[in-house]
Amino acid sequence: MKEFKIFLLLLIFFSLSKNISAQQKYDKSFYGGIFYITNYMISDEYKLYSQGHTDLELVDHLYQKTLSFFDNDASDTFFCMTFALIPYNKILMRFPILNFKMTIPLPSPSQKVFDQKLKVTPKKLFCDSPAGDFGDKDKLAHFFANAFLRYNVNFFNLSEFLGIFVEFFEQAFFLQGGYDYRDLVANHLGEIFAGMVQKNPNAKPSEALLVYQLLYFNIWQ
């Protein structure tokens, strides 16, 4: 699965694991943040806001909403948005040697809410984002996962190493996965964004995502 850089983040997440389907209050926690931003994305307020803004502006808007929820804690915001924006609620995993498959659930609201949220997740992130309903929705989890890793771990650029490692890991073990250089691009842009936030807490995700456009037109034009 293309989002399975998150496999490594799940090692952190599982220590907090519990059934979140019944949670209603937006407490200042990982689960509270997921419910808060997911329910906002299916609200009339978000629907109205999205009608007059681009997808990049929607990413900025969701980031600011989550950042405010976590009292401007960038690390908690990156971590929460990784899972809140992942376009899957389960992982299909295979073990070729054992000829064995298993499904791993991801932290997610009910299927109905998840489906509604997925429909309105920003998809036009780059100038060459694929056409169709899905677009580049899967790149947001890559982006924020790497922002989280870069923000919290700095030695020998571990976030970049993990990004490359997990891409090959996905190809070998995950039925929905495969090597995708565009995932690595999103990974690197997430690292750039984390560095921007460390220097300027008011930095916006779109400012890092737009770097791709600059490189794209510089290379191909």
C-alpha cells in the first residue's frame, strides 16, 4: 500500500491503540484529533469553504484547523494528519514465503464517515496530479508522515532513508503497494515542510508542495 511508510509510525500508534468507533468528545489526543478533523471534513462548513478554494488551500486550511486543535503543537499535528488523511482504513498484507495474507485495520471512523471524508479529501496537489476521483489523495499521508519523522528525528536524515526503505517494503509485502517515485517526491516535500516549520511556525503545507511545480516546470519546460 502506498501509504505504508505509516507501517513504521504504527509502531508508535499501537501503544495507544483502542476502539475509536464510539468516541464522541474531541479530547486533546491522537484519536480526538482524528475525530475532530474527520467530522469537520464532512461538515457543511467545510463543504462551503471548499467551493471557493483550491485543493492546496484546503490542505492549508485543514492543517491550520488541526494545528489549532493541538494548541500549535506541530508534531502532534503532523502525526494526526498522517492518519486522518490516509485514503485507506485497512491494509492488506502478504507474506510470500508463508503464502499467508492478513488484513490490518487502521485508526479510522465508521465506514460511512470514512467514505464521506475520502470523497472530499484534497486530490489536486500537483500540476500533473492524475485525473479522476482519486488524484493524489494518497500523497498527503506520505507528506505529513515524513514531516513528522523529519521534525522529530534529525540524525543522518533518517526520514529520507525510511521513505526509500518503506517504498521497497510495500512492493514486497503489501497487496495494494508498489514502488512509486511520486511517493518519494511527497516524502521529500514533507521533510522540506518540517524544516520550514522549525524556522517559521507560520509556514503552510502549500508552500512546500509548490516546490514540486517549480521543479517540474524547470525540468520539463
